[in-house]
Amino acid sequence: MSSLKPTSKSEVNLKNGQDAVATARAKALYRQPESLMECMSPTDDTVPSLTKVVCTLGPSSRDIPVLENLLKAGMSIARFNFSHGSHEYHQETLDNLRAACSNTGRRCGILLDTKGPEIRTGFLEGGEAVVLQKGSTVTITTDYSIKGNATLLSCSYPHLARDMKPGDKILCADGSANFTVLRCSDDGKTIDVKCDNTAKIGERKNMNLPGVKVDLPTLTEKDIDDIQNWGLKNDIDFVAASFVRKGSDLDTIRQVLGEKGKYVQIISKVENQEGLENFDDILEKSDGIMVARGDLGMEIPPETIFMAQHMQIKKCNLAGKPVVTATQMLESMVNNPRPTRAEATDVANAVLDGSDCVMLSGETAAGGYPVEAVTIMSRICKRAEAFFNNHHFFTEVVDRQGLPMHTMEALASSAVRTAEKVRAALILVLTNTGSTARLVAKYRPRVPILAVHISQPPADSAAAAKLTVARGVIPMVASEESLRLRDHVTMAIEHAHKSGLVQSGDRAVALHKIAGDGVIKIVDVPDMLP
């Protein structure tokens, strides 16, 4: 887009002034803070973070006014945790969310998080919690009908005695009670363990068996029912599959999704040692990965959790697949209006590692400050993004690609490089399925990616919702009118200007196809827009 040549001195001065402002803005978009005082400047809450925020919905966040505020604060994906709540309960929450999206004009992805297979202790005599003394011996039986006490616990895993051996560890109730296996019975029904610490535990507490390859199904009957009879009926965008241990697990999940759910994206949660060992196969068959540090933190030594997180994120980045970092990111905000310093640093490091998304669980589901948690998480993400080494990341990803590159991969990386060279404020992608926008996001540009879906409804909205998980991508659906009456690029630039993504004098890099050929163009945002 070019403007007419100025015809007066005042117009020349005005144009020069506008160019100077545009140049200064372009430089600001691409520079890192150089002093501590710059770091202390107020965060611009009108500019969305490139890193997406996933919010778990629950009692604190299921009313329409709260959901509207969460969307405005930065929620991009709503997580429905099927470890809790009935179909009817989640349906009411989803209906409220869609009303909030309609009221605010914001798009939000829908993620169903399966409960997954689990191992739990059983019921206790009198229903009362028991105190397990350090050094005492406790028998654990696989007869789940038995009610336990301070010396006897039941366990839901029928193969416990078969799969354990003396010296193995068992972590119970989120690691509050730790046991060492002493002996396993010959009949395969009980094991004796030593209590490694004094702890008080109640009924039906979770159990983790670090390093043990457990014989559990990929999906439980409840998971299948939740996916087929709630998820698919409500056109969900993502399934977060709990406890994925090998690549073949993904085949099972695809079969359950069937033809109706063939476009639902599977986000795999790797939560034990076996999953880490098979991570490459899992990643290949997954649409994305969730770094679920809860159960994983019980399954591997705590000093190795950061390495597992970094490794998973790095492999996802190189594969161009979205990665969500989750669990206790701002946990203290369940009860407090501010996070701890360690929590704020944890979020920032997840961004610097390369996460596409960061997730809130109890903070938004049941906490006292759900909107504040999203606001501060978005602010931390924006601060961290300013220190992200985009050039190093870009070079590393490009160097890892095989040659010759696929045409669209080459164009996507070139679009990011071009945006860097001309200091563009926006990368604009015209897409049918969203795949091109995901490729651009793979190379981590410093600026937002406006993905304009030009396919016909309802496929356009469905594809747009699935881009809510990709870092920096802002999905937009071209209306029927715009398809007929105006140039897509012009329409998108006008939308970006109204949304505050670009200003007059900025440049944008556009990537699209003409007659089947990929095209990159540099677009000057005009001084006057309707």
C-alpha cells in the first residue's frame, strides 16, 4: 500500500514526523531492555502476550461475568477438568463460556482434560484418617474391598505385588507419605512396606510407583464416555490425554475419537518414566504436549524435573508442535492476591524455555483471585518475551531442518526473517486449515501472527479455534461479506489496525497463496484507515 506524494511543505513535515514515529516504534518492537529501570516500566495490558494462557474452569470461574473478565485478561484456552464434575456441570460452564465469548467478541479454545487411569488407596475403618509412623511396617493389599487402618491399606492396582520388588518406592497422597517395599507375597495379593516418614492420610489417596511400568489402560471407561458423550457432542478443540506412556496410546485415542473427532487435536500428558523413555514416539503421533509436572514430579527425582521440562519443550519446538507447561505455576494465588517470587520466575522460565502456553489450575478453578492470576501471568509472559532470544531460536530451528525444505516451511521461515529485517509489527497469514500459521509460529517471530481463515463455515471457525494453542497466533475468521467484496489482505490490515495490533506507518509481512503459489509481501499500513 502506498500513499500519494505530498504536495505541500506542511504535508511533507507531517509525513516526516509520522515516519519518525513509525521508525521509533519499529525499533522498540525489536529491542530488548538494556537496564533494570526499563524492566521496571509499567506493563501495557492492552497488548496481548504472545504466550497463551490456559485456564482451568471451576466454581470460581464459571459465571459469565467472571468468564468475560478472564477472556479480557488473557485466557486463550479453557480447560475442563474431568477428574471433577458431571457432564451437566461442565455443560453449564461451557454454555456460559460461549456466551462470554459472544459478549466479548473473543475466541477461546475448548480443552477436555481426561481423568485417566489412576492408582489409589482404599477406604479406611470408620472413614477416619490414620497416622502412619516412620519406621513402621504396613501391609498393602490389592483386595480393594478391605477397609484399612494404621497397619493395613488397600490399593486399586491389581498387579501391585507382581510389578513391585524389594527396594522400590511408593509415594502416596502427593508424596506426603513415602514407603519402601520390603517384600512381595508369593500369592501376588499383598506387599509389606516400611514407612519412610510420619504422615496422616485419608481415604482414596493417589499412589505413584516411580520407575515401574504399570499395566493400566490408555483410556478408562469414564474417559471414553467423557470424550464421546460430552466432548464430541460439544465440538471440543483439544483432548488432553492423561498418563500417555507410548506412541500406540495415541492410536487408541484416535480410534475413540473416530470420524467425528478426526480434527480434535490430542495434547499428550507425559507423566511417568515410561512416557519420557518413549517421548519421541509420543511426540510424533501427538498434536502437542502438556508438560504435566504434577504426577511427573512424583515419578522422577525432583532434581530432574527441570531437565524433563526443558527436554520436552525443546523437542516440541524443533518439531513445530505446541507445548503447554502446567502445574502449580501460581499456586499461592489460590489464596493470595500476589504470587511468590519463585512462582513468577517459574512462569518466566517456562516462557524463556520456549513454551507456547502456560496453564493455571486451581488458581482459576477454585481460587479466590482467578482474574488477578490470569492478569499477572500475562504480564509475566510479556516481560519474559522481551528477553527471549528470537534470533538464536530461529537459527537453531532452521539449522535442524532437513534440506531441501518443504515449500511452505521455507516460506514461513522466510516470512519471519523478513519481518525481522523490515521491523514489521505484524505477520499476516491467509490460511484454510491453519497449518501455515503454525509453521510461522514454529520460528518464533517477535510480533503477533494474524491468521485469517478463508475457508467456508463451519470449518473456518473450527480451524481458527485450534490455533488458540499456538504461540503468537491470533486467529480470525473472514466473514462471508469480506470473501466477496474486499481484498483479504486489506481487510485483515484494517482489522489489525482497529484491534491495536498495528498503527499507521507500521509495516506488516503478508504470507498467502496466489493461484497455488506461495507469496510473501511487505505491506505498509496506510495513514488513514476506515
